[in-house]
Amino acid sequence: MTRWTVAGLVVVGLAGCGSGATGGGSGDPGIPSVKEAKDIPELPLDRYEFSHRDSRRHTEAQARMTQRCMRKLGFEDFPLYPGQQKMASSYSLIAVAMTSYPYGQLDLDSARRWGYGWDPKRSFTDPARPKGRAMTDDEYEAMHEMSRKPGERGGCVSSGADRLSEGVRNKTRMWTYASERSQAVDKAVIKDEQVRKALATWSACLESKGIKHYKTPEDAFRDKAWSRGNDHGGNTGRTEKERATATADVECKREHNTAGVWWAVREEKQRADVARHKDVYDAVRADQERLRANVKQVLAEK
């Protein structure tokens, strides 16, 4: 997965966790003080993921290659970004919009106003992206070359993707390895004694504020009581109880630096994973650089 978080990550120099990262205070070695998403430092695996900027540039390069290809096929006025691109109301996108993985809600103002949901007037579309006209049926078929047999590659989308991935030795590994390793590491992190203690403290803090018991921030976010569903486009009911729970959730994380402790353990285990699989990570990084170079070349072309 790419860096799907609400706020950009701030890169700061911190000592490694080691055996010294035993508490939750900001004065503990290797443990940052995290109150908001912007306080979360970069993690070792972040450099093996494509950034939001990378994704935007790749999307633009792909769009340019597709447009050039379509114009060569005779569709002279084919737009760079055809049609209205709508954001799906899937659970994954909701989580992206409202939480900082895996720490959960960190925005106190948002928690007070919208609980585990969001302002229903908020738009998740990119206002900077031009809105082109919708494709015709003929354009769609040419773009994807629908006449080909299943499994065969063809069409302007595929040709553009092939151009951008020239020289990449393992495309699947390049796109998925870091996120897969991150998920594997996080399974170990959630079982770590430090994280378990931090979450137990957070949970007890919630109960002291009159909130029911939750094991993790994800459990609080997923609570079915918030009436999240397709009827609301994935949004919640934003009831008084929900907003009170979300507010206490964030306040307890701030009071006990839950996210800071959690980050420190993730950093330690990710760093160890990179060292253990250095050759593979180096290969992923090399393929990323090849793709970035291809994207740069395409964007520089007239």
C-alpha cells in the first residue's frame, strides 16, 4: 500500500528504540511525542513505498501516454482526464480519510465535531484535476481494446503502463513488497509487550471517562453503533455518544502518548526487517528509481 495517511509525514532524527523505549513519555529515548498526525515521524519502510507525489506524477504520466496513444488512433480530442472520477465510498477510503493508520483518530477537533465520521459536505475529489468529457463507447473500447481475448494485453492503457515500467525487473514486487512486509511486521507489533501495555492504558483511560471497553482504536472506529453504512455513503451518524467516544479516544492517546509508543515499536521492528531482507528491499528500491526515471522522461516530453 502507498502512504495512505491524512497528514504528510514529518521526517525527524530519532534514536532507535532498543531496550530503552520502555515508557510512553516524550522524554523516553526513541519515543516521539505524538499528539497529531503531523507529529508522526517517517518509518523505515516509508522509503520503499511510493509517496503521494509519486502517485500523482505516475497518474499524470499514464494519462499523457494514454492520450497520445488515443490521438494516434484518430481520437483527436480525447481528454487528458476523461469523465468525472468519483471517489468510491468503500471502507478503506473512509479509513484513509478519517484515521492515521494504525493509530486511529488523532484529530481532536474532528473527533469533537464529527466523531468517527466526517463533514458530509466534504468532497474527496481532487479539485486541481481538470474534468474532461466522458468517453464514448468507441473510445472506451479502443482505450482498453475490449476485442482482445481475456488475459491478453492491449489498448492504450496497457501500452502506457508498459512504457512506464520499462526496465523494472519485478513490477509486482515493486508495488506490493513493502506494504506486505509492513502488514506482517504490524502483526508482530500489536503483540509486542510495550504496545499491549500502551493499549491497555489507553483502554483504561477511556473507561475512566465513562466509555465502554475497547481493545484497540480500530475496535472503537469499527463499532457498529456508529451506523456506518452504504445509506450514509460510508459516513457515520455522528451522534453525541459517538462524538464523546471519539473525543475521549484522542484525549487518552494524547495523555499517554499511545501513538508515540506504538510508532517506536513499529520503527524498531521495521528497521530489523529491512536489515534481515536487505537484498530484496534494495531490489525494490532500484525498481522504484527506474519507474521514477521513466515517469520523469514522459512528463518532460512534449
